[in-house]
Amino acid sequence: MRNGRTILRICGMKISCVVFDTFCYLMISLTFHLQRYHIKWKGFSHLHNTDETYEFLKRYKGLKRVDNYIKNYKLYVQRLADPTLNAEDRETLLLEREREKEDLETYKTVERIVAMRTTPTDSAGGGGDVEYFCKWTGLNYEHCTWETQKDVNPIAKEQIEAYRNREAEGRFPYK
């Protein structure tokens, strides 16, 4: 295992085939190891999700999650291709998939800045960077992550300002 990183979730994959028919299902089945999987890494926010090949992911913990994703995706495609599936059920399946994609985008939106810290400087003069503890839209507080100022500033100016205002007002019991 490299870098101790762990695959937490597979958020999707990039496939070249859009039409769901039997030929497409067979083609997808044969090329799953060539696809790129959108990976959510443990301990990182959705801002740091990456697209990786199956071969690359073999080096990391959590490969079983990729295998389960592939298995479930094959079942999903098979269900969509089922001729007995009525139009309403097909539409429901497609809408659920679309809703999941939309949810993933909201997970990249800072809802609130919970805290701020400055990283300690090292002997080489590095460090001293500002980091924010971010609460992400649609996720619980257990999914909060520390993010660097350069990553958060472009997407959360209002939330940073609100945090600074809260700090300045001193509405906390410990102040």
C-alpha cells in the first residue's frame, strides 16, 4: 500500500458507451479495468477526489469497494436494459443516478467555517499556512475537513467572512 491512502467511496466512472443495450453491456463488462473511477479518498474532502484507473487503484486499501461498485454498476446496466422494465421505472433509475451526481457537486460547497488554525513553521521556514475546518453542504459534521486557505478562499469568501464576524463578536462561552 502506498502513502497509506484509502479508497473511501467510488463516486462514479467515466465510460465511453452511452447506449444501454446488450452489446454495450458486454463491451462495458470487458473494459471495466480500462475505465477511470472517480474516487473519494478517506480523510480528504470531495475537493480532492481524483479519477483513477483500476490498475492504479490496486496499490491502495479499499480496492474491494471498487470491485463492489463494478458489480453494482453491471446490475444497474442490466436492469436498465431489461425489456420488461417499464418507462416509469427506467426514468426513476435514471433520475436517482442524476440526483447522486448533483449531491456530489453540493459536497464541494462550504456550508460553514467551523474553526481556523495556522500550521506550525518548520526548521526550513515552511509552514505557517492558514487552514480552515470546513463543514460541507449536505454532509454531517463528522465529514468536516481541514482545508488550506488557497483551496477554500475561491469558493467560500462569504463563509470565511461570517466566521471572522462570529469570532470578533465573541459569542462563545470561553471568551
